[in-house]
Amino acid sequence: MNTKIPDMIPKIAMALVCVLLLSTCIREDWSTCPDDIRVYFDISPLAGGDLINPDDIDRMRLFVFSQEGIYLSEYRDDNIDEFNANYYISCNDLLPGDYRFIAWGGVDEDFYSVYAEPIDFVEGVTTFNQAFTQLLMPPNPDNIFTETVPHIFHGELAVKVLKERSQRFVMPLRQFSNTVIMYARFDNDISENHIFEFSITDNNSTFGFDRSFASDPDDDDFTFRTRHTTLSKINELNYFETSLNVMRLSPVRPSHRLRIYSVTLGREVFPIGTESDDLIELIRYSNIENYPVYDFEAKHNHEIIFEFHGGPTEVSVTVTILPWRVRPPDDEPLN
């Protein structure tokens, strides 16, 4: 008679229980998780803000600094299969102490670089103020992006690590780039026959790890540009629709310059006359009464409607930042 099989049943049962416990270890219920240190990421929108698309996050770099601002280590994941509320990075080798975590996520390394000056990250040497994220310039002399630049995300969290028990930290993750969605039409033109070129120019390519603008005012400009459009209907009228992803918009740095060139007319149609090409100023004027409460940190998507009147030799324009009207067309068309 074989007595070994009955003796193994308790061991097999225990192993199955362990597997079950591990498989049910989720962020909402940490009681079943093993003893370790984990950082989860929260992409919930700010009040009144836009949602973050988890599909835009395919990699994560988590940097650890001491409370005094000394770089200690980095945890990196360059192949996130599915970013969701249960995604985490393990930091099991951290010793007890107070730390400052910084995360950069969704970074496509063809477009962005995370680096330190004067040399790359050195444990115990590099300081917080020497760490930067930078948009990489495209391989052309005019610094023009014709491809869609992917979004980038930033998180910051101060934590206290204890080793005698498991710990779970949740870091709020904020989108660090914006999408400008533009609609355009001529009131006397069949939209299918008009070709527009949209561009947004700035020089804010570099940022500190505290989300601060770190670009030098004399840095070279770069431009996001597209002619790719689709037709959309607004109030039963055809509009060209396109979008550009741009680096962080902020009212404290109104330097994004928006321009529209009509390939069909062979000339620039926005700005014209006294119109401003300052993107932040456009948004400011659109919501002038409520501007102090307009939250650029919460709003990732900005929709602008351009309605051109007249042409081909005289053009005026009405600009709308949804859902507010900026200003009516000029009384006299502009040559």
C-alpha cells in the first residue's frame, strides 16, 4: 500500500492556497499580499479635468532620492503589457528611511530623454536639482516634428519606508503634455477642397524633476506641424479636424505660438491683423471671466474652432475655444 500520496495532500493544498493568495493580491486588498514594498500609480483625473488614457503609458522609470535630495537608485520597466490600477513597481531593496520618489512614465525614448548633469545619474552623488527630462529634437535642421509626439507623465511622492511589514504606496500620476485639437473651415468653401497646415512653436524642451520649466530662454525653437486632417461635422457644417501633442501648457509661461497656413491660398491665415498667436492668450481670452479657475494641470485637451470668412484675397476669422467664444470676426476683412 502506497502511503506517500496521502502524506503529500496537505503540502499540495498549502501550495494551492499560496498560489491563490498571490493571484488575488490587488491594490484594493493588500491583506493577502506578501511582505514587500510596492509603488502603485493613480491616474484618476483632477476635479473637472480630463481622463488619462492608460494605453499612453507603456513604460515607467521610478527614481529614488533621499529627503536631502541625493539620488539613490532607479527602478525601470520598459515593457508594460497593460497599465492599470494594479500595476506596480517593487522596491524591496530599500532600507528603512525617508525617501522622495519621482516617476516619469509613457516615455518613448525616440522622443524623450531622462538625464542628469554634469554626468549621468551617479548613486550618492547626483542631486535632485541636477536631474532633467528633455524632449529630443527631430533629425532635421529646422527642429520640426511631423510625427505625433507621445504623451509623457510625471509623479512625485514622499514616503517613509519601514522594513518590519509590507508597504503599499500610491503615487498620483499627472499628464505632462497636452493635446490641442483644431477645427477649421472657410464659410464660402467646400471643405474637401481646402488644405491647411497647422503648427505650434515653442522652446520649452527641458523640465526639472519638480515639473519646473528648465529651458534656457535662448534655446532654439521647435515646431509641431501637421497637414493631416479629417472631416468632422459641427452644427451640420464640415470642418477640418486635426490635433497636435505639445509639451506642458502653463499660464506662467505663455510662449506657445499657434499658426495656420492655407496651402490652398498660399499664405498664412492665422494670426492675421491684431490676432495673437499666443496659445495661452487665446485660452485666457476665451474664458476671461472665469480664467483664474481654469486649471491647466487638470485640462489636457484644448479644442479650438477657426472659422475663416472672405477670401481668397481678404480673410477675417472667428476663434472659439470650446465651449467659449473668444471674439467675433473683425468688422472689416483684412488684406
